Amino acid sequence: MKSWSRAVLVCMLVHVIREVLSGGHPYIVPTVGQVWPKPQMHVSQTSTLSISPDQFTFTVTDETCPLLQRALDRYLAIMFPANKQLSTARHAGRVSGKALTSFQIRLMAACEGAPYLHMDEHYEIKIDSPDEPGVGSIVAVSVWGILRGLESLSQLLIPAGDGTYFVYATQIMDFPRFSHRGFMIDTARHFLPMNKIKEMLDLMSMNKYNVLHWHIVDDQSFPYVSDVYPDLSTMGAWDSNRVYTSADIADIVSYATDRGIRVIPEFDTPGHTRSWGDGQPDLLTECYTNGSPNGLYGPIDPSKETTYDFLKALFTEVTSRFPDHYLHLGGDEVPFACWISSPSISEFMVQQNITTYSGLESYYIARLLDIVANLPTANGYMVWQEVFDNNVTLASDTVVHIWKGSGDDLENELSDVTAAGFSTLLSSCWYLNYISYGTDWHPYYECDPQNFNGTEAQKSLVVGGEACMWGEWVDRTNLIARTWPRASVVAERLWSDASVNSTSEAAPRLEEMRCRLLNRGYDAEPLGWGYCDADL
Amino acid sequence: MKSWSRAVLVCMLVHVIREVLSGGHPYIVPTVGQVWPKPQMHVSQTSTLSISPDQFTFTVTDETCPLLQRALDRYLAIMFPANKQLSTARHAGRVSGKALTSFQIRLMAACEGAPYLHMDEHYEIKIDSPDEPGVGSIVAVSVWGILRGLESLSQLLIPAGDGTYFVYATQIMDFPRFSHRGFMIDTARHFLPMNKIKEMLDLMSMNKYNVLHWHIVDDQSFPYVSDVYPDLSTMGAWDSNRVYTSADIADIVSYATDRGIRVIPEFDTPGHTRSWGDGQPDLLTECYTNGSPNGLYGPIDPSKETTYDFLKALFTEVTSRFPDHYLHLGGDEVPFACWISSPSISEFMVQQNITTYSGLESYYIARLLDIVANLPTANGYMVWQEVFDNNVTLASDTVVHIWKGSGDDLENELSDVTAAGFSTLLSSCWYLNYISYGTDWHPYYECDPQNFNGTEAQKSLVVGGEACMWGEWVDRTNLIARTWPRASVVAERLWSDASVNSTSEAAPRLEEMRCRLLNRGYDAEPLGWGYCDADL
């Protein structure tokens, strides 16, 4: 405790010195050298080691692989940016110390090739610890843990003001509370260029997100280039420059894998499919007025066998391009008006003895789930909550994605889904596209996915959550600022311990994280009045 | 009418062709070649003239001056960007025509040196008109009108798809409905770098704004470098890198003048002044608890003569740097608690026979207005509405800036201010910092500054309005996307005729304007799902 309180005193001293060197009245004064998301355990002492960029190297002591080597190169560039223009006047209260030149990377088991649900993300960091003075190391039993540790290490470095850095003697033991920590992007409402998706993956990596949920197509446009059905994008994309080819997808999957991030595509059906019909005639339901087709189209037509032939061929291709075990099948917001208007649908329902439109929707979903389960890749699937709410029979490893409701309604849904034995993800309180004036992150931070009445077994079925940035009013011009640092708030809720839930305690650390995002070159928006080194 | 309906038919044809060449289902299909803000009169015919960048020149036929020459150079670069990568597949329905090589600039009176309230901004554009076939010209009686005409002309050019452009035979007669069309930036809550302020001036110029209201200092920071009181910024700015020197201010004023934009600084007192006290001890009121100063500070202390000596010296300097006739003196949101707690304030009120704190505020303002009126520059002043609401005696040329209220309250304020004979500006419905989810621009468009019960004389005292972007949650990372294209909506309300008030009619033109902003390299955010040429 003694060293901890001494560390706190040093922290406060650094803050005081910073205040004297600068003026103005900021909303929140940022912390210095705190890790975000907050580790499970992070202790430091007052002694420091100094780091000189041209003398610092990573030394791999045990297992290695190309993915790990690429990560080490990447983090050297992050930790020691070529651009040294950032003012470090704030950190003039430095304490010099012994040099830390060789930082050990101890991966204690063979690398794995790709990230997956429930992968091990534990890591430990030891810097100048009593049992190993002068030594710095990250220890992990998986390459994913090493990645998480590298990010935390990069956040411990404090600029000394002369081009060098220092770190406090530190011990961190860390692992995530939840296994599925996702961010959803929407490339149908607006096309997002490849470099913007990669920028998002870099930002996610900084925040220890490990799933990119790619809502790739929807009513408005179909940018996914299918080789089996090329007309889907030639007719459904905004234009030929706004598409994702199989090479593009492989590029994104590779970029994400390198950062320990899974890529889960969502092909949302049977609703949200208007653009699918542009290149696939007869796929969508023709709507009728007064006995004749009226030129409008509704959800996918569940009454035709050609529909299921199409889905099988498409998803065979999709799953060959996206290697994750899971596929998101959507299943939300299916409007019934067009089905109701259609004579052929009515006839089909009579033939099949389906008496409700909800039942028809379930019939479609059941056929789709059966197709997906029988694919060569034998995928598990994620579905939006409606599919569960409508009592469709789901495979036991289905992940139910809750996106609606708040308060009691939300708690009841979490309880019902987990009581039925399904894994679940929460997004309801994390629709970041719902912007509003002023400080809006407190509800994101205070939303807890395990806040419902249930057994421990039920609670353990909550595998995590996802922050969503729906794209109706978002494209490359405002995606980054609108997402960050608000998505950092969700990242901490999903990584850190449930007890780390005080917004007033988090605020100075979040301010530091926002400045860190900015200093690394990302246009994360402000949290309140003040300044960051890189806001010029 | 015949040519007008033919023009409409051509427009529709171009739209149809564009739809066939691209896919997807956009929220709004943009117009092609419409001017924003909508001119008072804009008629076109179906014949076109073609424009080749390397053969197009401006020919000045009458008056000229360096400001005009710089504008012509600037608009050549805007009209014919070196970067020709933008896809013009949308405009493949081109109609080729005679070449337009020499465009006449007819300034019919001598240039003026700087913009001012009620300057003439009329202009006419004639391209291939019946009375002058094959000729293109802008005619105006002021250089400010030429500037507005150049912007409109730049919006008429339609890319032909092969690096050249075409324009329809066109006649425009245009002038603004309101003389004061302003945008307020806040550089106290967050410092805005010089290049960002200049970027805003360029965007304002594209939208025919003619006033930059620079809310330069406030509670949080004091970036204005005063040579008479250097401690104001050395102690009150965020740091020494986040200041505006007299050279910086001259640079901004010059940049704005070149674009026909006035720069009106606001030094808001007696409230909103916390940062002033950091470098000017004894300026602010010391607050008291239980008979002793408690370390907190309130508004400027109105009881000391040193206060007025300070204000006189400061504003003498301020007005020497900002050449506009008007100065914004603020006067809003003065909290009384600190004054109430102060024994010396109480004593002063007794001495002066001031019986209310509202009266004390008015005493201060009256002293300030007297100082400003007696400056060598004999400025007029703008004040926030509280100063009027508190019955302070105001000079007859005062502009009262209304920022509070809506509905009946707002209409009553507009009516009261104009009934008292004062010019007024409206901002109440145009606080663009108040963001919300989804399409939020309709209320901005539908807000009319002359929507109140009053005589024609009263209505004519409404000189215009200002869109405001308060900076508590805004800095260089999100300023542009948060401001544009929403500020374009206010720009049209302030320029175009009152009858141009249909959001459904405006929406496709606004979509075109948003794409135009993006194509010129500005990160204006989306209005709804879809795409623009430059959104990659």
C-alpha cells in the first residue's frame, strides 16, 4: 500500500506541475500514464525507467510467429512516432531513471492463427519489479494476450519532454470480463472506404475490441461483390467504385486478424433487403394493390424454392470469404404489409398450414438456419432478438443479439434469453448513432450487460456486447469523431471489472484516452472544454 | 415559361440518366447545377456553352482592384481544381455547345476596401442570353456583388465527364434578403487553429455568409494576445501555442475581407470572464463565504474604477485590431451570487444608490457602452438580448442579438426590440451546437427572423441572423462536419426570399450543396443515406 500511495503522490505532483505550466480552466484534467480500458490489476511504484526510442527493442524469449513479429513492429511505430512535434510541456515533472532497452516478450504457448470467441486474452506486464529489477516484460499464454499487453504497454509510456520517455515501475495482471467485445459498422447506408475501415480497426485495437461486426448490405445499397451472383452489386451498389471485392474482404480480415479482431459479417434477411432485389429479380416479394403488383417490393419471398437455392449459394460463398465460425443472419424488423398484400404468399401459407405472418417469418428463418448449419463451414450464427422473440427453434450455440428496450423490458429480455440457455450480446444501450447534445457517455458507461435477475449460469451466458454505429447519417466525414471516444466508454464496460463503474473516477482517465487517440492521429471528438497536445 | 419548363425537362432527363448509371436507393437525389442559397431569380434555357479549363479566362471590363483580382484567381482554382479524379459518371447526359472562353467581369463602380453592414451585394449573371448570345458575364455595382456572383457562377458549372464543363444558358438576378448573415465561432472553450478558422471562412464564402462573429475569449480560456495586458493570455490561454497574436488577427481579418466577410469580435463581459482574472488580478469580483474570500471569483467587479481603466485600454487596443464598425460586447448570463456575497459590492451599491443586482449589471454595462462609444474608432456595438431586457440605455445604432426563447416568447422579444427602434439579429433557433439524431435541419430552415407581429418598419429593423457553434464539445476534429451542411440551411434562410421555405423543395438542392462542399474538399457530414462523388 505504501508504494501505491507514493505512486499516487507522484501522480498528483505531476498534475500540479502541469497545471502551473498551462493556463485556462479545463472541464476535466486528464490522468497521465493510465491504461484504458482499466486493467483488472494495475500497481505502480515511484521509481522509473527511461526509454530512448533508438535504443529500445523487443526481445522475444519463447514462442513467436509472423503475426507476433508484425505486432512488435507495429507497436514500435506507435510507441515512438517519427513525428515528435507534440508538446510535452505537460510532462515536465519527469523523474529520470535507469534505461530500459530490451523489453521481453514471453509468449508461453504456440501462436494461434485466428481469433475466436473465448480465446485467451490474459497478459501480465512487469516493469522494474522487485523480483526482476530493471527488466520489462509482457507474459501471456496466447498471442492475443501479447497483443493486449502491447497496447497497454504503449499507454504506459510518458513523454519526458526531450524525445525520450519514461515508465513507472509497474505490475499489471489483466484479462477481459467479456469475451465478445464488438463494434458494428454499417457499409450499406453509406459506403465506407477501405482505409476508413482499417482506421476503425486500429482504433478498436487501441481499445481492446475484438470483434468487427460488419453490417455490409441493407435496403439502401449492396456493396458486397458476389462472384456467384455478380448482379447483386453491379445493380445494387451505389456504383462500381463503391464495392468490396473478395480481395478487399481478405484484406480486411487479414488486417483484423493481425490485431486479434474477429470479423463477423451480417447479411440481414428477410427484411432490410431492398437492394438485393435490384440484381436478383424474383427474390423479393412483389407487393400488390387491388389485385395487381404495384411496383413496390417487400421482404425476401419465403414461398419460392429459388429463394433457398439462392441463399445456399450466397452463404456458401460468404462463409468461404469470412473465416470466423460465426455469421450474423440479422432477422430484425420484418414488415408484414407486403406479404399481407400478396396473393401468392397467402396461397403458400394455406398450402403450408401457416396461419400467421409471424409464423411465415419463422418458417423462413428456420429454412435459413438449416441452410447455414449445413454449410461446409458448419457456422454458428448470431441473430437479432426478434428471431428468439418469435420462438424460432435455434441451434444451441446461437448468439442472440439484443438491441431493443431499456429498463425492465431490457432486463426481462436478458433474463428470458439466458434462461432459455442461449448466449447473448447486448447492444440496446450502445447505439452510438443516437447522438445528443453535451456529455452523453455516462449512460453508456453505466449500462451493465449482467444487470438482470438471473442465476450465475444465466449471467455467464452473456458473452459480451457491441457498440453500434448505424450509417444513415454517417460516412467517412464524421465516422471517427462520432464514434470516438464514446466507443472507448463501451470498450471499458466490456473489458474491465464490473466494479469499475464510477463515471467521476473514469472521467479523467477517459480524458487522457481521448488525448491519446488524438495524439496518435485520430480525430476523436472532445469530451468537454480544454485542450490536448494534438488538437492544433 | 416555355423555356423554363424545357429547362425542367432537361433537368429531369439528367436525373433519369444518372439514376440508370448508378444503383442503390438514396434518401434524396441531388439536383444538378442549382445555386445555393437560391437566388432571387434564376432562369435557364436548354442550350449550353462548354468550358475548357485551359481556355477559360475572366476578363475585367470596367473597375478593378487587387481584391477583385485575387478573387478571380481564387475562383479559377475553385472552378477548375487540379485534382480531376472526381467521378463524373453521373453527368454523362451532357449536351455539348459553343465554347465559353472569356467571361466578363463588369464591376460598375470603384472597389470598396472592406465589407460593412448594408453593403451592396446585388449581382447579375448572364450566360448565352438572347440579348448577348455566346457571352458570359457577372455585373455588379460593388466588388462584394462580384464576389457573390463568382460563387454562384462556380456552382453553375457541370462536369461533362471528360475534364471539361458545361453551363446552361442562364440569367440570374440576385441580392440578399438580409444584410447581416453571420456565423459565430467560439475559440475559448477549445482553441481553433488558424487553418481551421480560414477553412470556416472559405465555407462561409461558399454559402454567402458575410459576418464572422468571433467569440474569442470566455471563462475557460483567453487566447487573445494583448500587448497592453500581456498577462491576460500568458496566464489565461490554455498554453503559449494556443493564442491569437495581433498578426494572427490581421491575417484572419484580411482573409475574411478578401471574401467580403466582416469580422466582429466579441469580448463578453461582465459574466463569462473567469479566465480574464488569471492575468488581471483585482478585475473579477472576489466571492465571500462567512465574511471571508473563499477563493472563487465571479463576474467583473463593477465597483472599481480600475475596472473601467482596464476596459478602456483593452477595447482601445481591440478596436485598433478589428476594423469593423461593430464590436460585440456580450452582456449575457450574468450570475449574481458572487456579487451578493461580496461586502464591497454591497457597500458600492449603497454609495451609488443602486438597489438591485440587475441595476448593478446595468450600471456596469452603461459605463462600458460609454467607454466604447467614446473610443477613437467610435464603434457601434452589438449586445446579447439581456442588455436590452434589463432596460439599459442603448445607442440608437445598437444591434440587439436575440439568442433565447422560441414560439411566442421569441416573437414577443423580436417585437419588443424592434418596437423600441433597435436593429436586431436572430440566433435563438440556430444554435447548431445543439445536435440531435437524424434529419434535424427542417426547423433551421423554417425559422424566419421576421415571423412576429409588427409593422413593416419593425420588420425592416431585423438586419439578419447568425448561426452559432458554441465550442464546449467542438474543436478541430468535429467543427467542420458538425457545422456543414447545417449552416448552409441557415445561409439560405438569410439570403433567399422568404417564400423559399419548403423543406421538400429545398432537400434535393441541399443534397447537391452537401456534395459540392465535399467535392471541394470539406468534410461536410451526410444528410441521409446515399453517396457523393467525393465520399471515398
